[in-house]
Amino acid sequence: MTTGNLTEDDVRKMAADIGMTRLTDGHLQELLRATQAARARRASLPTDTLTPADEPAHVFSLTGGDGQ
């Protein structure tokens, strides 16, 4: 799918591709607005200067509840 303007048909196809085939027209409109907002936010992020060190590190601990 292109990054240009989305149509309701584009969103309907996107939803069907992931198994969301029973959405109402209202749901499709909500999905269209949410997808447009997410794409706008992603487009405004300054990603040109990111390096691998900028990747967030998720740290998990496997210690038991008693600290061991």
C-alpha cells in the first residue's frame, strides 16, 4: 500500500488482509482516521539521524520474587 492518501476502499482491503472482514462503515471510518493519524505521526518523526544506539533497550529480569 502506498503512503499517499488512503481511501475507504484501501482501508477495507487492509482490514480484510488481516482478517477484519466484519467491520461496519463506521468502524472503517475510525480505522481510516486512526491510520492517517499514525502515518502523520510517523512521518513527522526525525528518523534521518537515528543510529542503532538510539534503539530502545528492553531489559527483563528472570529473578524470583525472593530476589534470587
